Amino acid sequence: MTTTHDNPYRALPSIDRLVADERLAALVARHGREAVVDLAREVVEGHRQAIEAGAPPSEDPVQAVLDRSAVLRPSLVRVINATGVIIHTNLGRAPLARSAVEAMQRVSSGYSNLEYDLEAGERGSRFTHVERLLCHLTGAEAALAVNNNASAVMLALAALCRGREVIISRGQLVEIGGGFRIPDVLRQSGADLVEVGTTNRTRLADYEAAITDRTAAILRVHPSNFRVIGFTEDTPLADLVRLGRERGLTVIDDLGSGALLDTREFGLAAEPTLQEAVHAGADVVLASGDKLLGGPQAGIAVGRADAIASMRRHPLARAVRMDKGSIAALSATLEHYRRGDAVTEVPVWRMIALEADTLGRRARRWSRACGEHAVAEAGRSTVGGGSLPGEELDTVVCAVTPPDGHASAFAAHLREASPAIIARIEDGRVLLDPRTVDPAEDLHVEITLARLCGRPLPELAAD
Ligand SMILES: *Cc1c(COP(=O)(O)O)cnc(C)c1O
């Protein structure tokens, strides 16, 4: 029998003492004592089992609690996008319209007629909810919305081209980002890729020469995140449609961003719209829901009724179907286009439309919060999200020269704020662009900047 003195269990710390350790004070203040007590219990229990197994632990129990504390913090959190990149893929792409968030909440917090026909009192289809609106807005015969555009591309190819050939220009064999490469998707879908033309030039004759009796489709992919300049030639969609009709081929147009509004009205280059592609006669037009459309993550397919019906019937359609919340949000977003108030209600378009005057006022206020450490100056915002590469919008940024000269450390401190503020660094300065920041968050930005610059907190009053 062991004596009390060499009883190894005596080394176990008491939960109370462990939680009272000053190194855990910040954790207790942030998450409450109860949450930290739970972690402490797990650590002590782990130690007890280790002793039982004859291997007394050597780790510091306080450190063990700290190591486990990541579980108390939600991983996915709101951040403030001060980068000036409107559709920032790493920051969640398009922020949703208020109506979309409300619709999502209404539909998700209870039951809905997701797959129920209220009139007939029987089973319905989740695919019907946005079809009418999409057809109305684009002039297409039929429409289908799935989980995202990558899956819409995959589904279109699997349903319409499997085991047959798909012709694509070498200039469009692109990587969209995150390793999503068009040639890989084609292979996965079971279609055979036939490349034509060169990186910078592909003519109608190149497509024509590649057609065999195994050809199912011509795929056009909008080179959304780069621009080839100089000696280039691209075959217009209308020519491909004419060729496709002559030879009985399906023409699939992957627009990527897929706008419903004309970007030229905002001083930007033309980004192809869904309605233009439908009007030009493409059999299937594909686009993302959360790029220039400004809605939730979704893949939108509009086009000829038989092609869309084949996609809907394909087994993959079940694997890439949309969630009810996203359907509700997409529907509410599309409503704004139907009503004609997308420019004021859909955040992506509201941000595109912001004038430099308004932005200048905000950038100057942010700069004043930094005192002599910042200036407001002309800058450039970008649309991002694989649309309009190289296109910029005039803005005014708050350019901070950090008191200690360390731009990356200053940017890191901005990210430690709650919510985190994401800025960009250029030439040793930290730039913050008000275009992509909700004005309701300006005060948080100002207070954080003032604190990091060692300045008095800004007045609450507007200028
Ligand atoms: C972004 C993009 C995709 C992928 O869309 P997701 O909605 O991100 O899946 C596919 N094709 C093109 C041309 C794109 O720009």
C-alpha cells in the first residue's frame, strides 16, 4: 500500500486553484469561469488517467488549459474588409443584402415549403423557387441553381457531354483560384477535352476544324481573373452559337462572375451579363451567385429548357443541391434586380457605386484619428472575385505610416481588434479603404486606429 506521501494522485491540481491561476485570468474574463472550469476538468482528468496508466504527465496544467482554449473561440467570425477589394474571396465574397439575410433567417429558423407544393399539398421541388425569377431576369427558357458555380460547370459537362468531346480554346484553360482548373473539371466530368487555338488567339476556324462525330459541346470560359493583352483574338459568342447550331453542338458559356447589371454604367469595363449571353443564343449560361450577382454562394445555370432539364435529372444534381437558406437568400437578392433597386440594396453594387466624395470624407476622419501618422489620399479600389481584372475604381484611402515604422506589425494589430480589421500594405504603409467598410463600423475603425497610434480617442460626433 502506498503512503499518502508518495501517492502520485496528490500531484493533481485542484480545479479551483487551476482556474484561479493569473495566466488564465484573461480567458475567464473573456469566456466566463464556467467554460474555463470545463477545460480545467478535462486537463485534470487527462492527468489522472495518465497517472493511472503509470505515466505521470510532465505538462504544465495551466499551459494545457491555454492550449485547449482555442475551442472556446468560434473559428468563423465577422471581419472588417478595409482592403478595398469588393468581392474578396478570402473574406467571404459578396456581403448579403439585408432582405437576403432576413429571408434566410425566416426560412431557416422554422419549416418551409422547400420541397412541398402548397397548392397541390404534395411533394414539390426545391429547384422551382428561383427558376421563374432567373428566367424573368435573363430571358432564358429555364433555370437551375446549385451549390456553387464550380459544381454547375461540373454538372453541365457531366449531364451534357459525358463520354464525348468538348472543345475549348487554349486561352480559356484557366485556373479560377483555389486550384479549380478547368481542364481538371473537364476530366472529372467524364468529358474529353479538345484544346484549340493558342493562348492568345483562337479563331472560329480553329473550333470548326476540331469538330468530330464525338463532339458534344463548345465550352467558353470567361477568363475572369486575368487579362491577355496585345496580339489577341477571341471568337465572339454569337459566332460559336452559329457554328454550334449548324453542327448540332451545345454551346456552354461559363461567365464566372455573371453580372445582371451593366458595369459600364459605373465607369468600369464591360463584364458580360447573363442576359446578353442568353440573348446571344448560348444553350447553357453559368455564373456564380456570390460574385457580381451579390448573393449567397450558388451556381446559376440558365438556358434552353432541354439542356437545363438534363442537368436537373442528372444524379450529380442531388449531390450539389443548394441549402434552403441559400435559396431564400438568392431569391431575395434576385428580387432587388426585378424591382430595380439592386444598386442601392445589394451591397456589392452599392459599394461599386460609392462616389469618391463620400469616401474622402470618411478616409479623412479615419486619418484624423491617427494624428500625424496618417494622411487621406487618392487610391484605387478593385472589384475582385475574378471579375474585371485590372479594372479600378477611384477611391480615397487612409494611409498610415505606423509610429514605429513597422507596417506588417501594425496590420497584425489591426487584425487583433474585435472584429478584426483587414488592411493592405503598400510601400511600407498600411492602407485602409472605406469603400468596402460598412459606415456603421467606421467608429470601430477610428477607435482602433487611434489606440494603435497612441492618440486620444476620437469624438463620437460626426464632422
Ligand atoms: C469563379 C469562377 C468559377 C467558380 O465559381 P464558384 O462559384 O466559386 O464555384 C467558375 N468559372 C469561372 C469562369 C469563374 O470565374
